[in-house]
Amino acid sequence: MRPSADLRVLHETVEDLDIPVEHSPTHAHPICVRARPVAAGVRIALHTHAWAQLAYSARGVLRVATLDSTWMVPPSRAIWVPPNVTHEVVIVEDAYLRTLYLDESVVPPGLDACRVVEVSPLLREVIAALDDRGVSRHRERLLGTLALDEITRSQPLPLSVPMPDDKRLRALCDAVLADPAHADSLEHWAAEAGASTRTIARLFRRELGVSFSQWRQQAVLARAIPLLSAGRPLAQVARDLGYQSQSAFSAMFRRAFGESPRAFFVRDGRGDTLESNREGAA
């Protein structure tokens, strides 16, 4: 199953994964960092590798898709991808991407599923320190252990949009993703799929573990993240996503993330300065 085409950006440039040998982790050298600017519209095609990765950008939005879900990764957050998980990465906005590659031997228990996490000030600085070309192997191991501890402690953010295997439900989900602002009822979508409302509701629970309304909220949030990150006015985003008022949209956002949209996108600017300095020196 390929990630839904409806979730992709226009004018993509497709790249195959090409990780230089010096950035490939081994048992003897278990943690590597790769840092580079990547332009909006680049899609790193579906690929699988034997190591885990943490992809982080202080600015720009990433979209990561596996065979059964899609995650939107806002600025100053990161996505964890366990070893041997097939995935693709789409750069939604220009980004300075730092990726940690970690040998399977150092991955602790509990990190066996993809997740979007907050990047704490400590984790941000640890990632930057690991990117120092002069770092010793001993210091690298210590920093790597600290980074993994921070990742393990981070609470996952509700930024995934799971996708089903059932063909009828898949078609329904694709239609909703194409226009998440469309507020038709489950009865309408069930009729479009040629199934009863009860059948579709049961499929949502069985295949995705959530109700239709919960899944649709995830789809709305996934669409909202790049719009808000690009600076579109909150009232316009709320209206475009089918909300009658900015306050109603903000209340939904706060329930999902525990803070307002404005607070969610306000982060310490030192990270951006650091990335800009690195990019200028590259």
C-alpha cells in the first residue's frame, strides 16, 4: 500500500535515498548525524533501512508516510522512525534537516513505533553537539544516550493520520483527506462507500482504533499544520477547514495539543539562528 496521493504536495522532486557511508551507523559507530538544507517539494521516495532515525528541522514542515499512516511534523518537532520501517519523507517547506541515524543495537525498548515528539531545548542542543565534526566517539556515545533518553521521555503528539486496508474505507478516507473541511456526516460517507453506517463505523474501530469523528479531526489537524506554519491567519485556516469560528477551531486544537495554535508555533528562536549559521557555512 502506498501513501495516499491526496496527501502529497505539488511539483515534487523525487529523490532516492542516498546516505553516504560516513552517515551509516554500525555496531562500532552506532550514532551518526546528517545535516543539510532541503528545498520544499523534495520527496525522498519509499525506502527501508536497518537503523532507526530521528528527523528534525527547526524550521519548515515535514511529512513522513509509512505504509499505513502519515505524520505531519511541524517546526521544532521531530519524528522517530524505528528500524526496518518502510517510509518516505516529503519536505513541505524549505528546511534545514538534521537526521540522527541510530544502530538497532542502541535503540531502547519502547521506541518500536513511529511518533512525532517535542524537541526540548536539551534535545535540540544535544543534536547540535552530535553534529560537531570534531566530536569524539566517547562523547558521541554519551550524547547519544542522552538523546535517546530525551526521546523516550517525550510525549507523542497526535499528528498521525492512520490509513486502513479495507478498500471501501480506504476510498472514504482518501475522499475526506482530499477535502477535510467537507462536514458531511458519516451517513453520507457510508452511502458514498456503498455500505451501511454501522459497517463503516465498525471498520473505523476495527482497522484504525478510532471513531470517524476522531479520525476526521486528525485529518483536519494534518491539513492545518502546514497552513499555520506558513503564517496563514488563524481565522482563515479555521474557515478553510470548515469551522464557523476561530474560537471553535482553537478549542479543538487546544484539546488535541494542550495549547493554543499561537503558542504551539512559538518556539525559542535560537534553534533557527543555529541552523542558519550552519547553512551559511556549508
